[in-house]
Amino acid sequence: MLTGQTILVTGGTGSFGNTFVPMTLAKYNPKKIIIYSRDEMKQWDMAKKFQGDSRVRFFIGDVRDRERLYRALDGVDYVVHAAATKIVPTAEYNPFECVKTNINGAMNLIDACIDKSIKRVVALSTDKASSPVNLYGATKLASDKLFVSGNSYAGGHDTRFAVVRYGNVMGSRGSVIPFFMSIKDQGVLPITDDRMTRFMISLEQGVELVWHAFDDMVGGEIYVKKIPSMKVTDLATVVAPEAKHEIVGIRPGEKLHEQMIGAEDAYYTYEYPEHFKILPAIHSWDKDASRIKAGRKVPEGFSYTSDNNTDWMSKADLAAWINANREKIGSI
């Protein structure tokens, strides 16, 4: 699939890109992977890891800049869209900037990919896009809708778009595990609410979901990985067993429990052994056998939330993961 192909990753210096690039180089040996992002220092740091590998290229640019995207996409076969303004409080206090990147940037990329005859595009989404309560989630929901509709907007062009959605990425920059680890010596960990739960996924699982989407997609699908949940209090106990928990209240735009599939989407959702797939409501594509494949339709009223999950990560499993990944936690 990706062997011998040219792949561009927007926002490629982030946590996802730093995992996607080495894994994809090793598994598929693509012709080239282009990292498209706006932070030259992050590109400089990332380039050191792949020094001497001619398959990895770097391209300074912003998804807000349509003309720059057109130049970067020249000769590209596949695109992974990982660029986003994603810190919830940042989006709440800088809403115009979040919209420019997450919505306008998505529109720019869709237009450019169609015009440059890109084969396949997979956009990264988030659990916060399902029944959003914050601006970040609302912009990602809009982005998801744009990429789904992009398959209709493409008209007679062959470019196809899909979306992958997953929850809290364990150990990524700015996430809860490295945050707790950075302050555990203070003896107190701030907990927003002792009932709070979150989905848990590794970066490697996220990359594998993108690979699966590229291989399986017809166009317009939203892939939702089946992953375990965990109580935030249990997570805090694993990171710092001796620390006390201070309840500080939910932050602006924060949910008590995360959701990846709402009851409103159940009518269009199919279940598979390792994931769910939300099919497009437009053009009756949700009834298309080539998109459904071997899926089983979920029951009416079904929802997939971090508190009603049937799969829970144990404290022992999280502790083992932290021990195995300690060196890279918070660094990518």
C-alpha cells in the first residue's frame, strides 16, 4: 500500500508524526515522507533523528497557507492530516486562531489534495469531536464533516478522504501522564473530579489505525479504535502512589467522561473486531456494501463513552507501560 509511495504528514513534528515516521519507514519503505509543519525548531530537532535517511524530508509551511500546501503536495500520493490547535484551554481563549487552523486549514488541505490528485487522505480526529462541549471539539467535528463531505466535493476526481478518531494518547506532550510525572515530587496531584474517566491509547496503536484506514477506506468513513478506559484517580495512583489527590474542579470545556460515538451516530455505525466505523449519512453511503464489508450494525441508541466501556486498563498494565516507555514519555 504505502511501499514506494510519497507520503506527506501535516503537523508532522508532533507526537503522532514522531511515531508514524519511524514505524512507516520500517514497515513499508516508502519512497519519501515529507514533514509539513510551521515550527522550524521542532523540524530541526526531528531531522537529527533521521540524519542520513534520504527518505525523510522537511517542508516549512502552515495549513492556513493554501499556496504553500499546493507546493508541498507536488508529487505526493498519500496524506496524513495531523496538524491542529488542540490544547483545550488554548482554544477556549483563542477561538479565532483555533478556527483558522482546524477548520480553514482543513478546507485548504481538501481543496489542495483534490487539485493535486492525491490518492488517499486520512485526517486525525479526537474523542472531543463527538458531542463537543468545547471549541476545540467543535472545530474538530466541523473538520470531520468537511473531510467526509470531501468525497462528494471531489466530484469526478479520484481523491478519497477518511477520518480516524481516538482518545487520550498515553505519554504524548501535554497529556496527563507526563504532567503528573513532572509534579509528583510535590506530593499533591490536582484531580479535576474523582469520577473522571478517559480512553487510553498508545501512539503505536494510533499509527496502526491510520494504516488500516488507508488500506480499508472507500471514502467518508470515520474509524474509531476500540481502546480501554481508565479512571483518572487510578492513573494518578500509578504515577505517584504516595501523593495526595486534590480535587480542583473541571476546567472550562472539559468533560467528566469522553465520548467517541454518540447515540445520534449509532444509526450509521458498524462494529468490527478491533474498531467501529461511522459511515457517511450522505448519499446513502451508510448502506454501501463496499464500505460496510463484514461489519455488524450497532444497536439503536448505542454510544461509546469512557465510562460505559467494557474494556478497562488495570493499574498493573499502566505501570508496565510506563516502565517500558519511561524515556520517551512527554518528549514526543
